[in-house]
Amino acid sequence: MLNAFHFPSRLLAGNVAVANYFYRNAGTTNIDSDLLAELRQTTTYPPTSGYDDYGADTILYPCVQRDTDTPDLGYHYDPIDYLADGLTVEPGATLTLTNGAVLALTSTNITVGGTLNTGQQMTNVEVEEEQSAPFDVLIGGNASAAYTDADGNGLPDWWEQYYFGTNGLDPNASYDGNGNSLLYDYLNGVTTPNVIAFSIGAANEFVNVTNPSVQLNISSGWPSYYAVLINDSTTTNWLAYSSSNLTVNLGTTDGVYRVNIGLEGYSTNTPPVWSDYRFILDRIAPTVTITNPVIASGAATVIKPYLQLQGFAGEPLLGLSYDISNAMGIATNLDAFVTDQHFDTNAFDFTTNWFQAYDVPLTNGVNRLTLRVADRAGNVTVTNFNVTLDYTHATNPPVVTLIWPQDGMAVSGTNVTMRGTMSDETGTVAAQVVNGDGTTNMINGMVERNHMFWLENVPLNGTNQISVQAVDAAGNVTVTNFIVETNSLTLTIDSTPGGHDLYQPSGSVGGTVSYPSATVTVNGTTATVDAEANDDGTYDWTADDAPIYGQGTATFDAVANTSGGGGGASANASSAVEMGATWRVVKYHSTQHKDVYDPTGGAYWNYTTTYNAQIHAAGRNTYQGTDTADWDAGWFFHGQQKIDWSDSNPGTLTGDWWDEAEYTFTDEPIEDIGLPSFKSVPSANILGGDGLSDNYVFHYYADGVDYQAND
Amino acid sequence: MEDAHTEVDLFTGGKAGVGRQSLFGVSCGATAYSQPPDETWEGTPENTVPYSALTVLHKTPGSDGMVWIALPDNAPMDMTVTANGFHHYNAGATPQKYTPVVTANSVPLDPDIVVDGATNFWVGQNMAFSVSGLPDYVDSVQHWTLPGNYVNESYAYSSVCTSYRKNTDLLTNLSTSCWYVDKVDAGTASIGMNLHFSNGQDVSIAALGKFDMIKPKVSWVGTQPGTIAVDINFERSTSGEPWLHFGFWLPDNPPESQDPGTKCTLDAGGLNGTLFSDLQLITSFSSEFCKANGQTTHLSGSGRDDSGLLAAYTNFYFDDPGAPLPAGYVHVTDTGSFQTFLMFKPADSSSGASIAVPLKFIAWDWSGVADDLSSGWSLTSSSKHVTISDQDTTTFPVWSNIVTQTSGYTTTTDTNCN
């Protein structure tokens, strides 16, 4: 039984040989060689406390530093590695002192039931000290053995034992946190060769077991002991360190657990180092609500052959999949996706997750679906339900709404794209077009999941009688007849935004019109028409800030109207541009408004875009701040310049207060320019003096996304 | 200390035809931050998060940081990268959309409409389907689904006949080709693929495209203007001997003075007549030549008609079968039934790529009996019929034998004169 204690403060006779001796390494090697050799067998360090009862085989190595490096100044003493009150070697146990280790006893109470291998000597001594001899017995003590390097690694055994409690270390290894090798540390008298630094890792901070595993990622040092504290516990139970993989025992109730893990080295020069990790114990499977189809008693009946399986769960989801079994067979592990997340500003975490499995193909009759939803801790909720596809319930014809062109509209161009909506996205749509010259064409269209239908490349000539036939999946038909005219006033759309710019709220649109005084609007925005004619007699028009509408396909509907000299004519043109894929930050929530770092996650925006930003002090009716501060784009996006909030008259405003700025950049990595940061906004200038609590919200609108930073 | 949460959404874009998907390669990465040194994140030690700890779109990236996944078009979805096991991290994902496009003879097809370049493919034209727009992948398993009626493999029907058939095994090739034998209006060619990527991930993706296949609008009408006669007024009566024959086509006569037995008139619908050809199968024929002593020689056979057949003129083809009436014989019969096919082979820039495909066929027959009476050879009885005319067909004519003037039939001799 070892009943010693670790790392006591040490003091030896005469208060001289102390651990932090002031004159240590203050001497010189430029002295007599015999004296130098003698000094190297002595020490200015105190002994460590030894055990007095050895019940198991034990080997004691030197562990007190001999003055083998730059000589210390002052008194030197014969080294004593271990100091104990007495010595008992239990029967069957062997105590071995090796490599010149010295054990001093303050009594003559020695009981050796087992074996005592000193290798050297055991003497009663009278210590030649100023004070009375404290030691009655010295065991071991071959001074020359202080140089013993039994493993031949260049590091004296006592040094390895002292700092690391072991021998056989790699002399080229580094544990000091500075990258210096052990041999370097020894030769240069580094007294902190074992500096522990580490972090804690785990496969998942969300767990559904009470004893998760953690991995200690040790970046520096050689730990000998570890301790684990859970939440507010303070009792430290140091255990021998043997592996970087530990199991920690959380509590029995679900919730947040803060796990503190301490590591310490063998020597007092290596104090404990602590690191923490947070586990969220969650053993409750997510609650799942399916919103589409509407399920009653575990079953639903639908009239469309493709199902948009939709629902929500009460917590963030890490896994979503479904199986389907029907007359066509069985398909498993099909993908479903989270479509949106709600952020709870009180819990400061995402909560409700909405999900969708797109375009689930059904067959006539019963379709058996199994939805699996897993939360962040791995808890899985399995929902089984039947969906019956039964067209007999589809008694109403599809509802069709024309968007463009409208009945009677005068359209410019010979081939146009028509669009509208129909209520059954799984149905079909086609148009019969009878031109003014009698030519008849049949155009097949397509219907999108969002019910938008498109009839592309529809030929027009003169007065066109158009019949749109929409057929739902059950075969119900709706026919919509209308007339589209063409006239002499021509209107073209020649340029629109492209690429990722189509996801901007607005953009520049241009084209031509055949009459200079025509009023041209694009998606409701008035364009500027050039007064100078082109070579073909048309006039360019441009709308710099035309709204961009559409989902997946951007649409631009232009109208030209003339009056007077134009004969009061009108013409319509439309352009539909398919949008590519893009991504953007749709929510960013920060606990502080001052540090809004890189909410895109460090990615690059490699396209031209425009940001609109607003600061909105919501719910406040008085402010001491400027109401007309003109935000500077340079400040706003580089986050270095401070907005000048004090240049105007502090005023009292009524109602919500807003300000905004805009900045456009092209092909710049976001890391270089930074995202708009609120860190330089002096909040006191905004809110000071009104006596109200700070409850404003900064809104930053980038690419149509509302980033919020709460005070 | 600031804490922050971010939600990143992916907008897949495009027109969301129900069931339509595109392939996405999502490149992920994350940097984890450990204990901040003070009250800000400045100077916080950071480490790269291993890809195996990341989750995006419910998938774990491969060893290259990529997630390959098929996603529906025009759909918003959460693309927030989660670094499992890390509290503070800076993560990002960059998606790249790949829309597989079916091409037909290098023409990119549209899944919704028939594009301009896909409106003028012709039956018989070699159609090479492949898919473009995909990223690099290691290997794939795929299956094509082609609309309409087509063949995609030539084979030896017999030692004398090469024909064409559909081999569904060939539809599992990455690129596949075929020849259509019938028209297709806005047909959809589709391919379902399972792509295997270098990081070990597999993705199933489909592509489709619409196209038109044109089949010439022609007529192939059979008539039998000729008469069945016994005389020398026949092109093969080179030595003045009489023949039992069905019509004639005398080399020295102008066309308007000819009298072919069976005439197949082609209305090519304005197409160049050289794109068409004919092929005639003898369903069966039999002849017998009886001598006065009762010794009778029987000829019979079937197969492709390869003798004296059908000279091509601008808009019709003809046949005028017959049997000689040799001296020493007193009774001759000749009977035949035929199928005459109209074949179409479109011009093709790729030499040999097009094949002749059947468009129409006519079925007809004739028979005649001649007896050597005291006044000489005389037509005793005859018949002629067009049983099928202007009949659409997509079935390739096949044969195991070629009947010529001198071969391809069997000859037996007995005393059974019918």
C-alpha cells in the first residue's frame, strides 16, 4: 500500500537546499576539474518524500537532480532522493535502490520481511550539518551512480525519474511545449521539460449514453495522472494515466454536462492542466409530426402519384431517410432533407427542424412508408404509415391560372415562353396554338413541383388562338382558351442578370423597343429608354434595379406603352432564365453584436453580389443617435473604420429606427474582405440616455438573408 | 465570450420537374477552435476537423472531403456543415451542380422539350446515345431506356441473311446506339446510372432527353396492271420461245407502254427516291413442266427473290414473273406468292452507320397454267391478287434462302403431272 502524497513543498536542513534556490545555475564550469566532478555528485535540491512501507516489488531510481549542469552557487549536499520515517519491506516484496538512488530514514525503524537490494550500502550516519543530524540511516548512496544512464539514451536516470517517473525515454522526443528535445532540455538545465497541453475530443458532443468516451489529444507533455470532474464536482481523484481514451460517467438525467479533465506530470515542475468539454445527454427520440400527407389512424389517401412527404421534428436532425414498399417493389434508405430550422433565441439553439422527402413515387393502391428521423445524439424515431393512391377521389379538374401572357395581351416576338400554375404538379400540360395564318402547333409543357407550368418556344403570328389543356394525374382535364395578339410595337429583352446574380433581389435588365417615347417597365420597375436610335431603328432600354422574381427560374416581364405618336400601343415581352445552384447563410445568430465573424463559414463568394444592410433598433421610440448616418461601405465591410455616429444631431425619433447601406463587390474571397461586422458600432451612442434596457437588434441583410445580432 | 449559430441553405436551382434530380458534389471543410486565450476568439488555437467528423446533407464526406449526392432541382434544403464532437468551429461547404444531359448523335437533349437539333432524326439512322455533364468518376453501372421501336444489333439470321434485333444487354453500356424502325413523337430517352466515385461513395442519378424520330410518310400501293399471258411478248423470251408470264417489261418499250405484272407505286412524300429500295420475299413458288409421257419436273422454293427482280424507277417498282414453255412439254404451271417490302435508308454522314429499315409491304400472288394444244401453247387458267397493299411494317424481312433464276429452289422429277 503506497500511502504517500505528491508534490509537497520541500525544505531541507538549514533552509538552504530548496526547490527554487536563487543561485541555481549561477556558477561556472571554469573551476578545478576535480571540484567540478565532486560538485556533480552533489545537489542543491531537497529530497522527495518516500514511502515507508513497500508491499510490492519496487525499484527506486534517483529522482533528485544532481548538479550535473551549470554549477549552482552555494552549499552543495550529498543527494538524498527519498526521505521517509522508517522502512518496512513486506514479506515477498523486493525493494531495489538502483543507479545511486539514496533513501534516508529519520529513524532506525527498519523491518525487512522481504528483500532489500541496495546495491550499495546501508549506513548510520552523522550528517555534517549545522543542525542536528536528521537522518539515522542512509540506504544506497553511491555518488558516482548519479551519472548512471542504464538505458544509454544520454539522459541520466535520475533526471528521467525526476521529471517523468520512468526511464527509457526517447531523448529526441519533446514534451516541453517548445519543441526542444529531452536531451536539449537536460543539457541546458531546462527545469520544465514536461509541460502538458491537451484538448478533449469526442465523437459527438450529443450522446445518448451516460458513459461516453472521450479522447485526450495531447499536444505536449507526458502525463502521469489524470482526474475527471463532472459539472460542479470538486473532489479530485487522481488516477494513474495509462491511455488517452477515457470513459466519463455523466449523471442519470438528460441535460448538459461539463466535463473537466486534469492531467499532471510526475514532477512538481509539471502542475495540473485542465481542459473541459461539454456533453449533452439526450436519450429521448425526436418528436415527429408529418404534415403532408395528412395521416389519420396511420394512413392517408392521396390522388397524386408523387408525394411530397413533409413534416417537422422538435429538435435538430442529423439523419433522415425513408423506405417505401408498394406494388413496384421495395426501396430503402432514400434521402429526405431538412428544409428549414427554427432558432430559439432563448435556448440559443436550433429547435424545430422542417423536413421533406421530395417526389416520393407512389403506385396505385397501398404504399407502405417508413420514415426514420435521428437527432444529434443518435436517437431515432421510426414512423410507419400507409399512403393509398386512389384516383377515384380526384373528382375536380385541375385549377389552371395563366401568369404570362394574359388573355388579350399584345406580345412582341415570334416565339415566347408561356407560364402559369396548375394545381396538380404531377399532371401534364400542353397548348394548341392556332396562329393568325392558320398554322396550328401543339406544344408540350412541363409542370414543376411548385405547380408552375412552362410552355416554351410557342410560335406566335398575328392573332393567336391558344388553348392550354391541363390534365391531372387522374385524367381530369381543364382547358383554358385565350388570345394573344402581336403588333407593330416591338419590345425585346436582350440582357438579364445571370449566374448567382439571379438570386439577388434585383438586377440590371436591358433590351430594345421600337418607339423612343415608349414607357418600358420590367417587373414593375421603370426602365430608361435611350433617345438615340440603334442602326436597326430600335432604342435601347435599361432597368438597373429590376426586381428578380421566380423560384429556380427567374422571370422578367417587360411592358412597353406608347401614347400619342406611338399610337397608344402596348407590347409585352418576357424572359425566363433558369437559375443555377447556389448557397447562402440564411440564419446567423450571435450572442454578441460585436463579433460577427465570417458567418458563411469561411467559404468564398466568388461572384458579384450586392449586400444591403440595415440596423434596426426595434421597439424603441427614443434614441440618442443619428438618424441619417450615412454608412460607409468601406467601413461596413472591412470592419475597421468606425461609423461616425456623432456627426449629426442626436435626435429623438419616433417609432422604429432604421438605417441602411449597400456594398457591391466582385470575385473577392470573403476572408479577405470580411463580412460586415458590427464590432465597431459604438452601441452606447445608439442607446445611451434613454433609460431603456438594451434590447435592440441589429439586422444585417446580405443576399436577402437576415443576420441578427442581439445586444 | 461570443457564441454563434449559423444555418446555411442550398438552393438547387433549375426547373423542378417532379422526380428530376441533379448530381451535386459538395466540398466540405471545417476548422475547430479550442480554448480561447482570453475573451475574444483572436489567437485561439485551431485545428482542421477530420472529414470523418463532418456531416452535411446528412452525409459524411469521403477522405477527399467530398459528398456526392443526387438532389431534386429547385429545392431549398439545409446545407449546414456539422462538425460532430466539436463545440466551436468554422465550417463551410461549396456545392457544385452537375446536370447530366442525354445526347443523341452529339445533340444535347432537353428533358422537357424537343430541341431544334432533335427534331430531324430519321428511322434507319444510327442513333448514338450518351450522357454528358458528369464529373469524373471511377466506374458506373447504368441502364438505358429508349422509347419506341428500334433495333440495336445486327445478327446473322441465316447464312445468307443479316438482320437486326433488339438486344437489351446493350442498354447497359455507358453509350448505346440503335436504329429506329418507327417514328417517335417527343419520345424520352433516359439513363439510370449508379456512379462510383474515387472516395468510395456511390450515387444513383438519372438523365433524360426528348427527341423526335421521323418516319417517312409514304405510300406503297400495289396494283397488278399486267396480264397473264402465253406468248413471246416477254423480256426473257430472247430466242422467240413462248413463256407463261405475268406482264412484261420490254427493254425497248417506253415506260408508258410497259405492262408489268405487279406494280408497287411509291409516293415518297417529297423525299429523294434514291433513299428507298425494295426487297421481295418469295413466300412460295412452284412450277411444273409435264411431258406428254407424264414425266414431270417440279420446281419449288421460297426465300429472297434475287432474280430478274424489280428495276427501280423514280416512283415505282415492278415484277413480272414467268416460266418458259420449252419444246417437248405439254403442260406448264407457275404459281407464286410474294411480299414486296419498301425499305428506307437515310443519308448519313457516318459512312455505313445507317441501315435500310422496312416501311411498307405488299403481298401479292399469281398463277398461270399453259397447255400445248394442237394450236400451240395456250393459257388454260390464271389468277392474280394483291392481298395486302400499302401495309405499314417495322418487321425486318428475313430469309434462309436466295432464289435466283438458276438456283435456290428444289427440282424433282416424277410422273405426277397435276
